[in-house]
Amino acid sequence: MEQLWSAADSLRANTGLTAQEYSRSILGLIFLRYAEYRFTQAKQRLDDGSSRRRTTGSIKSRIQAEGAMYVPDEALYSNLLELPEGANIGPNVNNAMKALEAENEAIKDACPT
């Protein structure tokens, strides 16, 4: 939580943006992280057999049956963290949001870019 406040302070001090202007992007990153967290939990339940649901079908439908969104590799928050220092993260975040929306009809056109 301290890192989040520090990042907000840095954005306020160094960019001239208001909290309203950068909050949508920050909340989008938090959303990506949470989506990956839920996806990973659901996938682990399926892999270790502890899922109560016995559905057949694609991994996508099985993950969604677990109550999580299907997160493709290009939308994984952990992949954004692995970008090299100094990389322009903006286009990568936009692509991650678009990939997540493409796989999950319920959030189509809802993610910030």
C-alpha cells in the first residue's frame, strides 16, 4: 500500500496530473493484478483437483466456471513487471487491457486504456 501512495505522490509532483487524471490508469493496473490473482487461484484449483466443479471443455470455460476471468498471457500483470527498465509501458498496458477484454465478453469496452 505504501508503494501505491508513493507512486501517487510521484505522479502528483512530477507530472502535473491531477488525481482524477491518473486514477483511472492506476485502478486499471490494480484491476489487471487482481484479475491475474483470481485467474491463478482458479487455475490452481483446477490443476490440483480441488475444484467442486467437474466441467469439461476448454481451459477458458473451466476458469470462467470457477468465477474468474480468463487472462491470456499478454494480459498478465506479472509480464508487465518483467518489462525492461525504461520501456514505454503505456502501449503494453493498453494491449493487456485489450487482450483481457477480447477474452471476457462481460468487460468488453470497460477497461481503461
